[in-house]
Amino acid sequence: MSKKTIVGMASSYEGLVQGDWLWKQTPEPMGVWGDIQIQARRQCPDFLLLYNLNTFPQDDPFTLPWHKAWRRSEQRGLQKRKELDAATRSRLSQVHRDRTMFLWREPPLEEILPRYEVMYRDAQRYCGYVSGPDDFAPVPDYMPAIWYHGDSFRELNEMPPPQKNRRCSWITSGISRTVNHRKRLAFLKSLVESELELDVYGRDLPDWSQSYGQIENKAHALNPYYYNLAVENYAENDWYVSEKLWDSLLGWCLPIYYGGTAADKLLPPGSFLRLPSQDEKGLAYIKEVTSTLDAWHEAKEAIAEARQIILHELNLLAWLSRFVGKNT
């Protein structure tokens, strides 16, 4: 095998504890896509991807307020923060700024926008490329696609429509931090009370949701279903679209999608349906669509095309390969 350009990665995602997190999203083994290979833990890579890294090294030394300085727990927390800061600073110092990329993938919710300004400013100190799915980012752009469907690139690429015997699913959560989160929960409650044929999955959901609970492999909540509700946390700009839509399509579902206009620009017509609103009108629409399987059958070819676009063009590894090619 010819020598590959190595891309390292740092992230604040708590779940990313394995160096092979993205290896299942490449057509070749061990995270290889064309001339690049992603090795997240490589200490001195050729390029470095900062993926949702929300804490950057600060010039001012960390100190505790006088009234907390004597507490052992506070001291331990401060020491851990210093160690993380030193580790991040060390990694950033080993890769040239022009070969360091920052990709943010959170929705620009109004409640947290002030934090974004600080984050983007900090990122620009260390990164030659700083992008996010909002107009406040130095480079506004769509988020490259990742997925949490349990199958690998090769399996998904060759996968025909699986056997389906359930009508509609929704993978969501009980998070209620923001207005948008609470609006989504209220809509979920109305769907449950309507006795719609809907299976709900997700973490921290209230008892009234009658959910199946959290699942490790999203394929279990997608592959058996004809339809899937894909409801974004944010739908007010032209950039934000998340894995909620990609996962749904990779499971050969017809997504009933609530989100911004980005999806229309990235995917072929007919590959998903638009949920008009999260209210009685939206409930009536879901009932009408899911009352038959006609819409799913009519969309099969568009779903197949969308799946190939997600895997081969929108894929984060494909994006990294293009970026490296332009900057080598």
C-alpha cells in the first residue's frame, strides 16, 4: 500500500474514546479513503481535524477563586483542566496552522450563540480553516456527513432494502434545555396521545413517551421501518442538516423531515418528505402519509440515489480527502 497522508483528530465528544471511530465510514479498511488515512490518536499527523472541539488552550493561567481554592475536589478539577489544556496545546503545536481544520456541527440555537463567537475566535488562532453550519462561522458550510447507523460503509453501499414490517419510528431524546427542545417534546406528546402507529426510541425520555429506550445501534430502530421521523433541533437557516436525516436514509426509510433548506440542496427530490410543522397540521400529515405504504414505494429509487450521495459525496472522509488534496 502506498504511503498515506495521516489525518489526526481531536474532539470534545465524550463518546469518542476509540481511535477507530471513523474507520467504519470508509470503503477500505482502517480508515483509508483514497490517499488519506484517519488515525485519530496519531500525535504528529500530517493534518489535524478538530471536530466539535469546544475548549481551546488559554493564555491566562487557570486559577480558582479564593473561596474554592481549599476544596480538594475543586483542586482536582483544576488539575484535570490544566492537563487537558497542555495535551491540546501539545497536539496543536505539532501541526501547521494551515493543515489544521476546525469543523463545528451544533445548531446555532439562540440561547448559546454568544458562546459561538468566542469559540470561533479561539479556533481561528490555531486553525487555517474554521467552518460551521451557520452564518456566524468564518466559513459557513454544510456539515460533512457522519452516521450512527450500525453498519459499515461496505455493508451500507451494497445493502438492498431490508425486510420491513413496522410502520414508523422516531429516534429522539428527552433533552429540554432550549425552546426548540421543549417544542419537540410537546409534539412527541401529541403524537403519543393520538395513538399513531409510532415506535419511539431514545435516551432520557419521559415515561409517557412509551419508548423502547436508548439503543446502541440505530439500525435496530430504522431498518424494520418504512417511515422515520427526522426532526432537527434547529430549522431556521440554510446550512444545518444532521445525521438524523442521513441515518434515516441509510436505513432505507423514507424520512418525514423537519429541518432547514440545506437538505433540499444536498439530496435528490423525492428522497424525503417535508413535515410542515410540529402541531396538529403536522400530526395530520404524518397520519395521512403513514396510513399506506404508497409513499415509500414511490420514493425507493430516490432513496437509493440519496444513499449513494451520502456515502460517496457528503461523507466526512470524502470531505477530508478533498481538503487534503487541495492543501498538499
